[in-house]
Amino acid sequence: MTSDANYDNDGSMSSDPSGPAPRLARGVYTANLVAQMGIVVTGAVVRLTSSGLGCPTWPRCTADSYVPVAGQTETWHKYVEFGNRSLTFVLVILAIAALAVGYLDLRRRSREGRAARPQLMAFAAVPFIGTFAQALLGGVTVLTGLSPLVVAAHLLVSLGIIALMTNLVKRASEPDDIPITWTVRCEIRIGAWLLTGLMAAVLTLGTLVTASGPHAGDERVARLGFDPQEISSAHADLVLLSIGLMIGLIVALRATDGASKAIHAAMLAFIVYASQGFIGFVQYFTGLPWLVVALHVLGSTVVWWATVRFLLSTRARGMVSD
């Protein structure tokens, strides 16, 4: 195990760590992470129920109203789409709370003469910036008539936000922005990065699978030109490759006495991968029922969170203890 950190003779850090973020701040950051994962699922429900154009204009729901009105031809679909749009306000409130607790933490550290954590504050701004970026992209989605590529980009941006928020939650629990301590061998770190890239490819291909199939939107939405069966097979192949690489990394971690936190994160990721793969096969062989597909979308956010969490578990800041 290698380290860039310096220790005193008694094994303590030679720098004076200022401690993790307060419990309230960590709770707010975690709430933002969960909410960002949740909005992906509600967005999928909009698509799966063919409600993407339930509010046919943006930012208004109709040409004259920001909320659904009686007599709309979109019937109940308008409420599904408007409900998803309304959740943006919840994300904004949580994002503002993240900025507030981050700022208060900076002030506290300044009063106590402790080291500031500007990187933590930068990460705390991610949900605020990301939510507004997603709102604008959502508008583009409606204005382009639910273009499959724009819808796919909408999801991939959410996954980027989830990755950064996972990083924020971990950084907030660490003692300080002190140098990194590697908790696994270099070869395993490379494997973890390879796995992360591979899983990003899996999720990207998954968006193309959806954009080529029956759940790309209602009958007015154009599909991509991929053969659904062929692209689904390619997606499944990448999933199996990811699971195989994860098994190899778990074996390598145990053989090299990797940190227990890294092993636990790897085991959790493997369980999530296997569960998501099972759901994927169920939805494929049962004709893509929308409830199962929605569960698969939820699983995709958990898969990505578990992947990023495993990558982050290969390093730590401060003393490493099992």
C-alpha cells in the first residue's frame, strides 16, 4: 500500500486535520445525491407512460399556463409530466441547502482557525449548477419533440451529477483535503478506472437501446435506426464483461490484502451488477413491461453510484484503518 501522506512517529498525521464536514452538512449532501437519483426514475416514468409531451411547451405547460389546465388533449399525461417538472423545485431547494451548509462549514472553519476546504465547497455547488443545466436540457427535450439523442443526453448528464455527488458525500466524510493515501495496489486502481469506463459505456449503450425500442416515447417520437435486438445483445455483452472484471478485481483485492472498505465496496457493486443484470433479462424476456423497465432505470442509477463508490474506495485521506 503506497501513500503520499506524512506521519509522525506515533502514526498520527503530521498535518492538523480539521475533521469531516458536520453531520447536518453530510446529511444534506446525501439528500441531494438521493434526489438526483430519484429524478432520473421519475423522468423515466414520464417517458414510459408516453407523457413526455404531456406539457407540450416549455417553460409553460401550455401556451398560456405554467400548470395543466382543463380541456388539454394530453388528458392525464399532463399531470405526469407536470409532476416531474415540479420535482425540479425540490432539487433547487436541496441544492440551495447544500450551498448554505457548505458556506456555514467554511465560516466555522475560519472562526476556529482550521484549514478551509474550497474543493468541498466547489463540489457543493454541483447540484445547484446541475439542476439548472438539466432544466434547460429538459426544455430542449420538449422543444425538439423528445429527440431520442437529447433524451439520452438528459440521462447522461444526470449520471455525471450523480458521480460528482457521490464524490462530495465521500469527501465530506473525510478528515480534510490532505494528501491521498492509496488503499490498493496500482494494478487494482487501473482496473477500477477501467471498470468505471466500461460501466459508463454500458449505461450509454443502454440509453441507445431505449431510444431504439418501444419506450423511446409515444408514437410521434422518432426512434433511432438501431436494430433493438442487436443493440440489446451488445448491451448485455458489456454487462457480462463488467461483471467478469468485477469478479477479477474482488479476487485481486483479497489476494493482495486490499483495504476492507475497498473489498466491501467491490462486493456491493458486484451484487448490484448481478441484480441489475437479472432485471434486464426479465424485462427483455417479458416484453418490456414499463414497471420492470422503470425498476431497471432505478437500478442503473444504483449501478453507477456503486461503481463510482468502489472507485473512490481505492483511496483515502488520512489514516487508513480496517
